[in-house]
Amino acid sequence: MSPDEFDRDSENSREPLTTTPEDVAVVEPSSALPAESPAQDDEPLRVCDYTGESDAPCEEPARVRRWSSAAVVTGAALGAVAGGVLVAAGIVWTLGLIPGVTPLRAITGAVPVSAQATVTISAKGVALDVPEAVASKVVPSVVNITIYQTQTDQFSGQSVTVEAGNGSGVIIRQDGYILTNNHVVENADRVSVTVGVEDKRATVVGVDPTTDLAVIKIDGTGYPAIELGRSDNLRVGQFVMAIGSPFGLDKTVTSGIISALQRSEQVRRGANAETTYANLIQTDASINPGNSGGALVDAAGKLVGINTLIQSPSGGVGAAQSAGIGFAIPVDFASSIAEQLITDGKASHAYLGVSTQTVDEEIALLYRLPVKSGAFVAFVQPGGPSDKANVKRGDIITRIGDTPITGVADVFAATRLHKIGDTLPVELVRADQKLTLQITLGSDASR
């Protein structure tokens, strides 16, 4: 063994080594050495515990694994494929392309998922929400009406003019014609109209107590006339807005929907006067005393009715209060009456020429009538439309045109749905016979 295989410091610190025959070992070629058994996986690793007392070096056991080029290339390819799949999945999730999975953009809020469009109309060129736009368009066309009556002062005995009530009206023409209710202006000695901030004296052009409509006029021109709509195509549930002067609070706006159509109501005014309202529009938009004669408009700001009645219990001071049930006269009918009042100062209507009484189950049972409901003919006007069609006293009318008849109000309403000169089939019961007569409606102006 060469001296270079040892630590050089040992030459000065250790004695020279000597060998004896017993110490010499014969070394065979490496090919003759017995093969070592391979180390088992569960064999503990041998530790070289060198203390420095022996010059024989030791070696830690080690395993070396070598990878072939094919294995390296295959591993790299598989890693690239897996990485690409993960990246693609992340992009798909972020864009929300997986059905049923919330996209990343919806979670972070970076991009809104959806937005609900706001329905708007254009009022005077400005885009607004529907209620605001309707109010902006219609309010200038609705006026406050104040009536005055002349009374005698109980202390001085002199005649004085005092305010007696208020209502509403709708400007229907730019030259100052205003449509309102008859009960707003009846018995008025003077009528004042507030247009904007100015009070103007008005004259009564014509009234029609049977329909509770009236037309008044103020001097001047260029007034903001309302846009007329239609009432023959209204739908239950449709948005409407009421504008008027409840309790004198002018330019008050309330909104709601159409609750029902073709309502009929009878209202007694005084001892002998009675008005039958036909084909009314029912709404839940708040209508109170003072709203009478005001406008009921649709979502386009077009006039569809004239607010007229409320049906509700009395309030704390004895006056009727709104309970969500109000009625308006349809604009198709109201505008036709207004045109007649403007042209002739009066209005005429279609009529049958009969007086009737309501038949209900109690009356039918008492008099043993052949029907449980209808309108009993109590009087036939000589020479009138019904007389010409051979209607007899004692007949019971059960249908006029397409309208079933259950009482007096239905006769009036069914007739007012048609024009003078229209011919209608009228079904009636006479004794034990059912008859259908063709009646041509006449004009009540001839009565």
C-alpha cells in the first residue's frame, strides 16, 4: 500500500508498520470475489462509525438511480398536458361556460350578470320613470274648480258670495274648454278656475245631469290640452293615475290600477233627481271629495276617464273618504257628450222608451214570475222605440244586445253603450213565452 493513501500527518506521529506472514493476505482478482447480496429495501442503512483509532476508511452505502432519455421526455410531455388542462378549466370557469356553475365574474362582481330594464316614456323630451313622466305631462292639463254661491248674511241682511265647494276639471281644448262633472258646478252662482297660479272666471257652456258631465270655458288660448286616449281597449290590472284637487289640494297625483270594468251605479241626487252611471271604470287609485271631474290617465299620459264617484264608508267627520274603490266615466263616452255640449249646449242619448222595475228572486217568488231576474216593463212610451217594436206592459226584459239584464241599471247601461239609430235584439219573457224583438234606439231629445 502506498504511503500516499494515508494522512500525511501520520508519518511523524506513528511508528512504521511491519508485516508478518500472518498478516499478509492474498488478494484475488476482482472477478474471483464472491458477489455481494443486494441490500433489501427494509434493511437499515449501515452507518460508518469512524472514531479515528483505525486507518481503514469506511463508506456509507448508497443507491443511485439513473433515468433514461425516453423516460424524461415522456414525463415532460405528461406534465405539459396536465398543465394545459388545468389552465383551460380555469378559463372556462372564469367565463361561466359550465352549466350550473357560478362563474368567477359573478362572484367578484367585476361584470354584472344581468340588469333589469326600466320602462320609461318621454315627457317633453326628457326620459323619466313612468309615474314621474305621466305626472309631468298631465298635471298642467288638470285644473282646480272653485264654486261660489250667493247667500244672505244673517246679520246684515245683505247678499254675499261665499265659497261653497271645489272640484276638478280637465282642459280638453287649447281655447279654454274644460270637461268636468255636473255635480261639481250645479247650483253655482260663480265658477273660478285655477290654471297654474292664476285664477280665472269660467262660464258654464252646458250640463248633462243624466250622465253627470258638464263643460265650462275660460277666456284665452294656448292652454295645455290633455291628450285623449281610448277606453274601449282598457284591461283589468292596467296602470292608471288620478289627478285632481282632493279637499282643495290642487295638483294631487295618486296611482293604482284598473280594478274592474263595466260597472253600473245609481245615485239619487235630491228628492226627484237620479243619475244612472253606465260602463264605469273602477280603480284603486285614491279618489276623495274634490277629485270629481279630474283626470284618470294611462301609462302614456292619455285621458281614459273622468273621475266621478267613490264608494266607501263615511269618515270621522261624516264625509265620504277613499277606501280604494273609485269610479270614472269612460273617455269615449265623456268626450262624445262634451262635443255635444260644446256644439249644442245640451246632449242627447239613445233610449228604449220604457220605464222598468228590477226583478229579483224575492219578487219573482211573490208574483210567481217565470224568471228570477230581469227588468219588468211598467210603462211603454207611446210612439217610442219600444212601442214601435211591440213591447208590452208586463213584459220582462232579460237581455239587450249582448248584455244580460238583471235590473233597471242594466237596461240603462246597455242602452247607453250604443248610439242613436242602432238596432238591437231585445230578449224578453211575456207570460210563458220567450220573445226576441228588434228595437231601433231613438233619441231622448224627442221625449
